[in-house]
Amino acid sequence: MTLSEVRTAAGVLRGRREAGVAVFRGIPFAEAPVGELRFAAPRPVRRWDGVRAAVSYGPPPPQPDVFGRHEVSEGAAGDDWLTVNVWSPDPDPGAKLPVMVWVHGGAYAIGTSSSPELDGGRLARDGGVVVVTFNYRLGVEGFAQIAGAPSNRGLLDQIAALEWVHDNIQVFGGDPGRVTVFGESAGAGSIAALLAMPRAAGLFHRAIAQSVPGTFFSTELAADIATACADELGLRPTVAELATVDPALLVVAGDAVTATMAERVPRWGQVAHRSILFAPVVDGDVLPVIPWRAVADGAGRDIDLLVGHTRDEQRLFTALDSLLGEVTPEQAAAALRVFAPGADGERRYRDAFPDAGPDELYELVHSDWLFRMPSLQLAQAQTAGGGRVHVYELTWPAPGMGGGLGACHGLDVPLVFGNLDSGQTAMLIGESPFPEAETLSAEMRTAWTTFAAHGDPGWPAYDTEKRLTQIFDTPSVVTAYPEEASRLIWQDHAFPVVPLIGR
């Protein structure tokens, strides 16, 4: 294993070469957001003298340790939460390789770039791209509406990471003029927000949004949720009262609020039904308007966009709730009443899917409300705004965990990174990756890296007449958007800013 050194704007870094790729981990892109910087906008990192080792991931931001995620519980200690990692097949300033910057998902509350499934080595090596991953503030630290603090601190962290890429990526062999942001779930929602944020203009040139969630909060709802979290500690949601609170206690407070979601439905509505505590806030400043409106007005016109979702988005969550195959007619009817659009939404679903049982109806409306139709909404907004967009759907059924999860939420992550046997999402692939998983992964990696290099993933752009969509399966095909029945049900729904219902 050989060492590799580069000189960034803040100082010299020493990484190492792994399997033919230069790797630099745990590089600070901003000062630690603690002490006087707690709940503040990120501040550029200070210069250092000498050579800084960049061989270990930085510590994850404060978050719940869910699903027994060892990379959180056993990760590096410390408060340098804001770090980037870089994989480069050719760390020569003259290489001018395309750059792909990953924004991880996790409901804006969990996640870390040290997750094994997010190792960028294979994607960088096989695709001839520089891959960047990073951490950003989550939960209360990153997204709670706190008096005296800027909104959307997690999004501001993402912009700071992109500014670091713009200023430094050339010394790693990357081209700062060919930066693609890509992300899944909350990462895709973040990318939708970045498209609408004036502060992000010029920092990326292409975007890939995988399973975009449709939740963007009003300031009133976000403030009410922050008040509930602070109440758990006997405090008010202000910088003055929260700045000295142990970050771990804020995580505990958020968990306590999540445990009481059922009683909060009258005030918080649909997001309480889904236990969604955090999301980007449409505050009129950091995020001026909801992304669909900004993109339809042309905010993404000069950004090449790739958007898609999985077919069975909800299936994983249904399994985690121990409801797989167990949904009752009453539960399906309740889900349709809560999440289907319009006063006649339940009837329209039943008419559109006359042979669907309770399980299918439950999954369809949840999948459509949270991920599938918001993803399509973003694609359609891009065409309305005069931009170019390519659309895909992943329909290949996950063989792991008994093979009952279908093309569920998160399945695209190991396929895109090519890490089919490491990390939690690899459980969806199975103990021994199927040959067809390797084939499909290679196909998706090629599409993603080709898009990053040239703006064309290999299939026609989406339009409102043919609605051509790449279906990733074995074999893959290009066809009209396959979820037409759902599209028609949701075609007049605007996915507005989520309001505070009760007062």
C-alpha cells in the first residue's frame, strides 16, 4: 500500500492507494460546528501546518444508532463532523476527470459517509471519475428550526462541501467544471433543494436524484417540531438554550418525540403518520421556494438531470413494521384516506387497481406519496422549466432477505456503488451476489458515470408525450413510464409545502 500526497488550499494531505485508486478520508471542509459555531452556518476550515493524515473517516454527526449500525457506534470519536472523502483513479491536477459528489440519505436524521456500502473505490476505478462523499449535520443539529440560527444548516453544510470541491478537487485529478451531485432518499431531497437554492448556483453542473422524498416543511411546522424536541429537555428551541446541551441529548429528545407521533397527528398530519421529524424547510431565504416550483420556473434549465425511483419503494418499510403480507383491509383503507390525493383519492386508487388487495394498495399509496410521484414531479418540473431530464425506474427484485422485498427502497445504492457484499444495503443483494446483480450493477454504474462525464446516461430524455423511461432489470428496457395509473391519480397534485395543521 503506497502513500499519496496532495496540497489543498488548507494544507497538505497524505492519503494512500488502495486497489489502484488514491484515497483520502476524513478531510475537514469546515470548522467543527460546536462551541461558538453550534447551530451556525459552516465556517471554512483553518489552514494547518505540516502534513495531515487522511486515512480514516471523520466522526459521524450525532444521530440515533438504529439498525445496529456499527459504523456509527464504533466510528471515530470527536466533533469534526464536517469532513469529505475522495477517491481518485488519477490524482494529477491535469487529469480533469468528471467529479461525482454523493449526498447520503437517512431521513435527514441518520447516515454517515463511512458506511461500507458508500466506499467510492469501485465507482471511481471502473468509471474513471473522482468520487467524493461527505458528512453533514442531521436531525436537530442540521434541520430543526431554532431561533437565532439559520434554517437548513444541513443544506448549508452541503453547500460548504461543494465549495470545498470547487476550490480543491483539481489537485485530486477532478474537473471543477464537471461536478455531478448524486444522492438517494434524503440525499435526493437535498439535491432537489440544492437546485432551488441560489447559494448553490454554479457549484454543480449535473444532478442525479434517486428516490426523491416529497416532504419540504413550512417554517411553522418545523418550529413546532423543534419546540416539541426542546420540550423533552424542559427548554425552548433557541440557540441560547440549546447551544450548551450535549448533542446526544438532542438525539434522545428527537427519539422521544418520534415515539409519540400518533398523538401529534392532529397538528402535523401526514408526516406524523410516517414519523418524519425532519426535512428541508422552505424558509424564504436558504430555501426560497419549494423545489418543484423553482425547477419549473427554470432553476435547473442549465443542469443535466437524472431522476428515478424503485418500483416497490414502500416494501422495505412494510417489512420493518412487520406488516409484510399482514396488512388488513382497514389499514389499507386508512392509508388511502391519509395519503391519496384529493377527496376522491381512495376511490381513484381502487378504480385504477381493481385487483389489488390490501397489501398492494397500502404499498402503492405509500410508495407514491413519499417517493415515486415526487420523483416524477421533479422530472416533470424540469421539462416544464425548459431543462433536460432522463428518467429511470429500478424493477429488479432484491434476492436477499428471503427474496420478498422486491425492488425496494435503497436497493439502488449498492448497485450504483458496486459494493454488493459490504454494508447493510448489501443484505438486499444476498450473502453471495448473484451474477445478474453484478451485471445490473455494472450497467447502472456505467449509466451514472457516463452521465457525469457527458450528460447522457444512454437512453432518450424524458418528455411529456412519449415519457420514455429506462427500466433497470434483467434485461433492462426503455419503455413509456410504467407507473401510468399512479401518474394519472397524482397528475393534479402539487406536493405543496407541508403545513402545520393545528395551532
